[in-house]
Amino acid sequence: MAHDVVTEQPKDFKIIPTSAIPLVAVVYIGLIIAVATNRLWALDFFHVVGGGLWTGIDLFLGFVIGPIIGKMSIPARMEFSKKFMPKMVLLMPTLVIATLAGGWQLARHEGFILSSDKHHGWVVASMIVVGIMAVVALGFLEPANLGVLFELKKERPNGEVIGKLMKRFLYTAGLTGAMQVATLIIMTRIATL
Amino acid sequence: MNTTKKLPPVSEISVVILALVVAGGVFLAAHLPKHTSLTFTTLTVVIAALLVLVNLVLLTRLTGFAWKTFFLVAKWTLLAYSIFAAALEYIFIKDGVRGSVLALMSATIVIFAVNLPIHFGFTVARYADN
């Protein structure tokens, strides 16, 4: 029962950082305007900036931060999680929708989604990779993230539960990080065909 | 605490539903805008919809569950992913997707938006105190 550490922790943190919601709203409004106006630069901006940040964060989390957290003590993980996880709850879905909506419209704008186009195969490959990442992220990573935050909100958080959910979070972050390497290969191929 | 209590496989079913809607959506999107067979996507949508019903039945049979936590997470997840789903629906309509393809895409998006609140709510509530 190495993880069965029950530690008193201050629970004065927000699961959703409400002060950041206006920023998220600005991104969504900008994205809707980009889609509605179908401007190439705006679509490219949302796809490249969103995708770059998404890929970078996934790789950094999966291969740099993840292994470090894995070696921390449970109380240290709790302290880190309280500050880190709420930001991820808002940041990642926003980056994902900006990347995917911008990317889809960009592919449509440029004709990449037509099966006759030379980029089509790579675009479909990217859809498959994103689809697998979506299942991993929404099926395992995000619920684990929320589970950890709710556990940390309790008067006496259960270290065993946090350890279990954090392990799930870190493994899935590593997996999506590895899949982002495939995304990098696909996107650089599309850009240079 | 519910950590040791045996619970129905709601989360596992939710992940299968997610995989089905993603597979169906990717298959259809990969063939747009040309006409393609809708059999595969229809099949994934029907199976996913049935599995959502199975999950709802499993949930109604639960006793001693942390429903307050479940509904707290589920309602906010529903709000967030409804916005997400609405954005997707808007894009497909704006791109001129119509008829049975749009109906299938819409069904896929609705199942996606309904499934995630159940999944997130259940996953969090299973560890919550009653």
C-alpha cells in the first residue's frame, strides 16, 4: 500500500480557472470568424499556432514533465497537480478545437480533402492519428485529470486514488506524445509535397 | 468511498462509443465531398446509440452512487462539449454537407456530446464520497 498516503492538503484551488474563460472565449470567437470568412491566413494561423502548441505541450508533457512527476512523492504530485491540472482543463480542449477546425477548413480551402488531390492520403492519415489521440485523450487522459482534481478537493485526499489516476494520466500523455511524432511527420510531408 | 465497490463497466462502454463515433466520423470525413457508402458510418452510429442507451440503463440501476458529483461534472461537460459540437455542426453545414450525410454527421456529433458527460461524470463520481 505504498500509495495509500492520506495527506492533509489545502484545497483552495479552482478546478476550472474561471479567470481564463474570457481568453478561451476570445479564441473561439476568433476561430468562428476565421471559419465564417474562410480567410486563408486566419485558418492557417489557428491551425499552425494551435497545432504547434498542442504538439509541443503533448511532447513536453509526455517525455519531459511526465517522467519527472512519476518520480515525485505523492504529496509533491498533489501540490504540482493542483497548480498544473486546472490549466490543462481549459488549455488543451481549446488548442484541440482550434487546430482541428482550422485544419479541416484549411484542407478544404486548399482542396486537400478531395480524393483526387495528392495530399489526400496524408490528410486521411492525419485524421486517423487525430482520431486515435481523441479516443486516448477523451477516454482516459481528461477523465483522469478531472478525477485527480476532484480528489484533491476533498478534506483528506486519497493518495492511492491520486497515484492510480496520475499514472493513467502520465501513460496516456506519453502515448499521445508519441503519436504527435507521427503528426509531425505527416504535417511536414503535407507541407512539402 | 467507492474505490473498492464493484461498478458496471460504464467507462469502458463510453470509450467504445467514443471509438465508434470517431471511426465513423473519420471514415465519412475521409470520403467527403464525394458520395460514398454510408453503411459503415450508419452501423457505427447505430451501435454507439444503442451503447449509450445501455449505459443509461446501467446508470439508472446504480444505488449508493455519488450522484451529486456525477451531475456536477456531467452538466459542465455537457455545456463545454455542446459548444464544441455546435462548432463542428456549423462547419459541416457551412461546408455544404447536406442530406443523409449531414444527418449521420449530426447523429455522430450528438452521440459524442452526450457520451462524454456520462463518461466524465461517472469516472469522477466513482471515487467521490456519497
